[in-house]
Amino acid sequence: MHDDPLYAEARALAGSIAAIRRATGKMNPTDLQEGSEEWERVCLDFVNDLRWALGLEKVASGGQINCNVARGD
């Protein structure tokens, strides 16, 4: 699975978003205790940044997300 070019591309995109967020003073999910309310909020914000980079609509507040990509799993 980890030798799949699409996986590598997704990881590169997530890494780029994380670097941009860090450079602009935003927190990343990896900066917080997993499962905390703030972690959930930052995960949603991270996903919205990823969706923006892909030209997609934002996830509505309270939407279901999976932050494993942000953690590197």
C-alpha cells in the first residue's frame, strides 16, 4: 500500500497543507491530544484546507471526518 503512487501523492499533499498551516500560525492535528475537543476542531479545519487545495467544498461544522491522514497512519 505504501508504494502506491496515489498514497505518496496524498501524503505529499497532507504534508504541504501541514507546512502551510504551521507557517501561517495554525495548529495541526498532530500538535494536539488526540480525541480532545480542540483536536476535533483542528481536524475539521485541516480537512477543510485539504478540500480547498483540491477545489472542493468545505465540510459542514460537525461533519464526520477521519484524521488518520493528518497523523500519518
